[in-house]
Amino acid sequence: MSDAHVKKSSAQAKPLYLNFGFQVLTAMVIGLLLGLLARNMGPDINGNANWLSVTLQTIGSIFVQMLRALVPPLVFTAIVASIANLAALNNAAKLVWQTLLWFAITSFIAVLIGIALGLIIQPGIGSGVAAEAAKAPASAGSWLDFLKGLVPANMLGLEASTKLGKDAATTSLNFNVLQILVVAIAFGVAALKAGDAAKPFLAFNQSLLVVVRKILWWVIRLTPLGTIGLLGRAVAQYGWETLVQLSWYAAAVYIGLAIVLFVVYPAILIFHGLKPSRFFAGAWPAIQLAFVSRSSVGTLPVTEAVTERNLGVPREYAAFAVPLGATTKMDGCAAIYPAISAIFIAQYFGLPLGLQEYVLIAFVSVLGSAATAGLTGAVVMLTLTLSTLGLPLEGVGLLLSIDPILDMGRTAVNVAGQALVPAVVAKREGILDEAVYNSEKNIDDIDPSHLTAQGVAA
């Protein structure tokens, strides 16, 4: 009996309740039920959120906070290591521009689908949401913000913001992922130019990357618990009423995401002689985790693992393309979502859009997606699009109520694209291991010790 057959039989014999995917799906059901229960309980006697809502919010926020805490060291070490690994490839320059080209191609296709759906479904006409809900966002993205965000304010990419309350001022620290990306690229390139003198630094960076990923695996194992909190809190806070008010808008976004994920991506794979079924079987662990965690960067180790071990992309190239994609490749957040949302807001406020505005939407979506890495998620990408088109930023306030629900689908599509492009480029360049891509051996469960032993986290 072959070693591969033994491994497959062992995986099949594993109890279902130990399967990570089953745990996450079960957690989604539990979170939904607890969220409905918390919403039906109503506020407490003092008019505040009840104890179940507070518990769900606390569990979800702690999970997200742990993921966010690991993002800066993960992005820095992963990008530096990826540049060092990329130097080992003979056709590195061609791989880089091909990767960026296919990032742009898939984003352009996605934004065209978003524009078409916005015009066909017309989600902003007859929306049930009240005009009083419209309010300007606390912060807005602009091209000036994006350009300024490229220049690191400090080596750690830290930003401080202060809010004035009734009794006191509170200051919070955030990190700018785009600035961390720029710093990491500078360090990686400088280390290669420095030659032998930089080998101790690269060795330390590699060791630090292993440690950071090990900690992140521990956090990822808590995903079922975090799912209960995040999904439960979303249901308890928003319920079905808000979703019904924006039903056509939410439907347009999810239809667009589904078309990209299940029509465009398979078409690209078939065009390159790759089976879509094998891609989805291999990439599913990362797509599933992205859906529940709503974090492309937090899903990065899983995405890189499945891209290499399931899809057959060489480690040297996957270690470059996947981290880069996790911070800049956003077909869901930066293409479909801002296109449909901008059309929704224009229709809601009765503002006509011409050919020039649709061209601008496509331009902003393809070139401005990196802004989602440097600022605060897809909402900033939307404000960047609205400010470029001259549409009222108050429209963002109409859509924020269901943003967490939309963000799950957006992130899943983001991560799918981050795995797809390296596979396609590797196929085009003749470096894809098609035997691995077409094999039945897949990471159908997240096992940190197994992945580390295989060298994925090393």
C-alpha cells in the first residue's frame, strides 16, 4: 500500500468532530442561534445590551484583536522572507510583473461585473432604508491619503488617534499595513544588496517568521470560538430588519462575489488548462477561514500553505505572491464592493452617472486597491471611490449597518484570488507542479504541527 494511500485512509478515519471545517460550520450555526436569542432577549433593565450580547461581542472582539496584534510582525517577516526566496528563482523579474498583471486583470473583470450588476439590479432605487440614517463617515480616503500613506511615518507603521469623549480623551494605536509593506520591501531588497553581511539578519527574520506563524496557528485554532462571537454579535446587533431594507444591495454584492468566485475564476483556470474542482478542493481551507475571520492577512499562513502544498506552486514563488496578495489583492473589497456601492449611493441620492464616472470607478478599483491595506478596510476604498466621483460621503452611513455581513463574502473572494493568481502564473511560466495540483492529497484540516513539519512555516 502506498504512503499516499495510508495518509488518505488515516485522514478519512479521523472523527468528524475533530475536522476544523466541521467545527467552523458548527460554530456558525451556534453563533446564528445565540445571536437570534440575544436579539429576542432585548436590552437589560437599564436599557443596555443584555449579558448574552455583551458576551458575544467580547468573544468576537478578543479574537479579532489577537489576529490584529500578529499582523505587523507577520507582514514584515513574510515580505522580507519572500523577497529573499524570490531571488533564488531564475525568472524572478518575469514572475513579479506577471503576478501584478494578473492581479490587475482579475480586478478589472471583477469591477466590470460590479458595474453591470449595479446597472441591472439598481439596488439604490426604492431602497427601504431611511434617509436619516445617512451620515458622513468618521474618516474618508483620498488619493492624497493614499500617497501620504506610502511614506512610513515610523519604522513600525504605527498611527495614533485620539477621540474626545464626554469625560475624557482616549488615544488608540493602529498600524498602517501599507507602510509596513513598504518598509519590509525596502529591508528585503537592501538585505539582498548587502550580500553575505545580511545573512544573519535574513536567518533571524526566517526564525522570527516561524515563531510568529506558530503563535498565529494557535489563534487560528480558536476560530470556531471567534466565529460564535462574531456571527452571533452581528445577528444580535443588526437582525434581519436592516438586511431586508438593503436586501437588493446585499443581493447585488453577493451575486457579484458569486460570479467572480464560481464563474470568472473557473473560466481563467480552464483557459490555462487547470481543473476548477481541484482548485476549490485545494484552496477551500483558506477560503473557509477567510469567510469566518474576515481577515486576508490573518488567513495568510493557510493561504500560503494550500497554495504550495495543495495547488503545487513552488515555495519560493508562493512565499512572495501570497503575502503580496494578502495586502494588495482585493477583488471583493476593492472591485465589486465599491463599484456596486457607488452606483447604489448615486441611485439613492438621484445623481446620474455617465461613461466617465464608470471609467473612473474601474480606474480607482484597479489602481487603488492597495489603499485598503494602508487604511481601514473596504469602507476606506469606498470613500476613496466616492470622493473621486464627487458623490456624497454621507451615503457610506447607509451601508455600514450590514458591512460585517458583506465582509465575510468579500474576504472569501479576496483570498480565493490570492491563491488563484500564483497558480495561474506558475502554470504560465511552467513551474507549477501539476501532479500536486491534480492529486487527491489536500489540507482538508488545519494541523499546525503537520504543516510546520512539512516546512510550510519554516
